[in-house]
Amino acid sequence: MKGYFGDFGGQFVPELLMPPLLEVEKAMEEILPTREFQDELNDLLRNYAGRETPLTHCPTLSQELGFNLWLKREDLLHTGAHKVNNTLGQGLLAKRMGKTTLIAETGAGQHGVATAATAARLGLNCVIYMGAEDVARQSSNVRRMRLLGAEVHSVASGTATLKDAINETLRAWISSHETTHYCFGTAAGPHPFPTLVRIFQSVIGKETKAAMYEKKNRLPDAVVACVGGGSNAIGMFHPFINEEGVRIIGVEAAGTGEPGCYSSASITTGRPGVLHGCHSMLLQDKTGQIEPSHSISAGLDYPGVGPEHAWLNKTGRAEYHKIKDADALAALQKLCRAEGILPALESSHALAWVLQNPGSFAKGSDVVVNLSGRGDKDMDIINNALEEN
């Protein structure tokens, strides 16, 4: 069924949201595949965003682990994360649709910064909705968005994090869709967004495949990525789904891991339900009310997950695990000191699982971790956490 991944996906939205969703779907089918669109997007990705990104071998950690650890360096992209792959694609699509404004939600702020940069590059207006808690803990990204010309609206409702920013952006889209495109930031939400975002992010996995063949003349043994909503992960995973010899490993945020405390591990601890227009795995209580989520990384602080991840988990094609805040912080420090690379706290969750489970990989195997972003944005959080410990 269109818009579904097995049992997951769909369009569970108010009737007023159907016209703009159908318009996006039509543009995705008619504009996106054209040579003119693809040529312009590829030029922007190469000469503006900085693709292709390197596949970096980690010699010190590889020797310690007993297998080859590689990092897909999305942190080296313009604006500092994988998010720009998607914003350039959706921004260009919106411009071809005749829209004048991009609106977007953001958690850690990287999607907001990438949307603001894209809007500036393409001559579009930009409005960003961000939870009040995230505005406080990611203040440097708020300043960057405003410097790039975006309006930033702080959302104080609910838990004042990513979930509530999405709610507010959907409401704003209903009243402005004739001139506005909602540049959805992750591979979740109502159809066609999970598919659209995956299309633009799949460049990650495609480049990883090509680079591994160039370096080793073979596919990697495993690909690993952090999972919140799931855009960086599905971008890495999707080109490998039909490669049966490649393990696909997603890593969620377990929060502090203390009894009674909230996490963001929707797949490993959640149940099926509907949030933000799609049926997927969610953190919810027995009555179906969405529970608050928590992660030290704002970009993983979301009580749901993209429907394609829920399907990959249910079918067993991908495996999903969880990592605590403290372990992600320790992995971040280790990569800094062993390899001279500062990862985002989001990406550090994926790295932490690999560092904690070296016995899960055969000696001499090749394991690729998607380094979805750099850690500059997280310095205040990192410093505060280290001071507390």
C-alpha cells in the first residue's frame, strides 16, 4: 500500500493537511526525477554542501577493537551535519513548486540551521519552530539560524522539545501552505515525508558502498547509525537493505538509564501507535498518551521513530539497541582523544555501542559508523555534564 512499510506509515492527519501533502507527493513524483532537478541538486550537494564526504579509517581505535572502524564523515558537510542533504532537496523542490517560504521544526538545531542556509541560498524566507528547552540547550544554533535570516519561534507547550516543535509547525502549515513548504527534518511524519527524506539522505549509504569498494573491493560487514526520528540512519541503511551479508544496526538513546527515568528508545521500549501523522513505534502509556522522552542529545529527544525503521525492526532486517547518556559522552571523549575527531552527541550513541560490543564483530571485519554531525553545537552540554561528573 502506498505510504506504508508493512504495517507502519500512512497519513493520519486532519483533512486540512491533505491538500499540501498531496501537492508534495505530486511534486515528488513529477519534479524530483527530472534531469534538470537532479543536475541542480547534485551541483548544490557537491559545490555548496561539500559532497562527497570521506570514509575515514580510525587506526588507533581499530587496533584496540580488533577490526576496522570507519566513519562516514557527514560532520564535514556545510552546516555541520547530514541535515543539509535533505534541506537542499526539499528547498529546491519547494522553489520549483512556486513556494516562497520554508518552515521547519528542529531539535538539536542542525536541521534548523540547514533549512535556514538552504533558504538563504535559494532566495526563500525561513521560519523555524524549536522547543523552548532546546532553544536553551542549543543556543549557539539559534544564533546561527537568526544570522542566516530565519525567524526562530520558541515553543513552550508540552515538553518544549522536538515533538512539540513538530506540532506547532504542522499547525502553521495548515494556514500558510499556499505559499509555504514544510521542510520536514526526519524520516517520520505523514506520507510522503518518510520516503522523501529517505530519498535525499540515501546519498550517505550510496557513497559508503562506493567508497568501501574503492578501498577494500568489498561491502562493509556492518553499518551503524544513531536513531531518533531516523533520517541519518535510513540514509545509511536503505542502500544496504538488499545486501544480506551486511548487518544493519541502529542505536537509540536510553537517557540516564536509571529506573523511572525517561528515554528516547521508541523501537526497543515502545509500542505501536500514531504520532505526527504516521503509524509507528512510540513511547506511550497504557492509555495511549505519549510519554515524555529524554536524551542528552537534543536531536534524539523524540518519542517516536520513522515508520521504515519500525518495519526493519519487525522484519528483523535491522537490529536496534540503546545506549545511555553517560556511555555516549564517554564515546565522544574517546573519539576526540584517540582520533582527533569531535562527534555530535547523537552520533556518539552509535559509536558507543560499537565500542561496548567489540565481540559482536569478527576480527578484521569492516564496520562503518555514520558520523552524522560534529559536536561543536554540544559543547555547553558536554562541559556541564563533565563538570557534574
